[in-house]
Amino acid sequence: MRKQVLGAIALTAALATAPVAIGRAVTGSGPGTAENNISIPTLSEGFAVDENGKATAASSATFELIAGKLTLDQVPNYDFGQANISEIIAGPVTRKSFAGDPTKRLSTYDGQNYEGTLSVSDYRGNNAGWTLTAQSGNFKGGTGTDTLDINSLTLHIGAPVTVDPQMPGELISGDIAGTGATAISAEAGHGAGNNTYNSDASLDLAQNIKAVAGDYEAVINWTLGSTPTPAAPTQP
């Protein structure tokens, strides 16, 4: 008798701890809804074939695209060559950039080329657009006290190598000297992937009757913004 009682107690305890099947009755022929579906075991049959001889259900296939970054990949150095002191004393000096000496020592470190290459990549996956602006200071000599004022410095940007055929090309920037100007702007919905441009620049130096001979350098600051700008460069 004692063994029977102990056995009954053990069976009751086992039943109390055993997982309870979760289920519900479904109705109709499908496909399922939040309240009526076959995603968990049912208490009875699943969706029944209807009068048209069909029962339907819907499941999902999933996939994720992981966002990347908006990056500024390449900016150029521009070399405007030389001028005689007599030229700048007599009046403004204009020059167009050319492929300079890549071994020339500079105070900046990011200019990767003298070929005028600009490159921006947008792998954010939001099609928000972006803007690349440039701003140049005046030319300074080796001592830092000798300066050459810039009347204007404009960029000429060629057609891009890009996956987006609607990206603008053949652009002329505003004057990047002083307050700076937009170089390239990708409108919302454009500019995804890599966008590589070739460019050159036109320099107009102000007359300087006290110019000092020597090497001069102007720093160009490039800024990549995560939204387009309303003041886009013009197409000639």
C-alpha cells in the first residue's frame, strides 16, 4: 500500500513538471492572421481545403543588407608651377594646375595625387545624398610671414566614374578661396557607391609689389557632408 501511495505521488509530480503542449484551434482555409494561424501546434486540424479545393498558408524568407559608411577616399594636390617676381609686381598672375612633382615636401598629408583625383564613396544605404566642399587659405612662404593673396581659386571637375549615371559631371566650382565653395553635390537619391572625378584648378593671384621670392603653399581643406547642399556647383 505504501509503495502504491509513493508511486501515485511520483506520477503526480512528474505530470506537474512536464511541459504543457501549447496549441489552439484554427479555422478557415488560410492564409493565417495574427489571431488565426498554424505557426504553433494546433489543437485540431490545420487549414482545411475550401470549396475551391485549396488551402493556403504564408511564410517568410528573410535577408539583411548591412549599412556601410560615407567616406572621403581621395583628394588631390594642385601644382601651379612658377612665376617671375616681375610678373606679380606688374599685376595679377593666373595659372592652371598641372601634374606636379609627387616628391615635393608639403605641410599636409592627405593629398594622394597631382592628377586631380577626387573620390567619395557612399555605402550607407539611405540615399540621403552628400556634399563635398573645399576651402583654401592664402599662399604662405617658408617663414609663414610672407603671403600671396588669392583673388580666386576655382575647380574644374570632369565627368565622374560612378555607378549612378545621373551624377553630375563637368562642373565648375565657385571660388574656394576664403570662405570656400561646393565642389560636388549628390542630390538625395543619388551618389551611392564610389564616385571618382578628375579635376584641375585655375588660380588668380593678386598683384603684390612686395612679394618675396621663395616656395609658397596654400592649404585646401576638404569637407564631406552627409546631406546635399542647395548651392551646387554649376555646369558650363
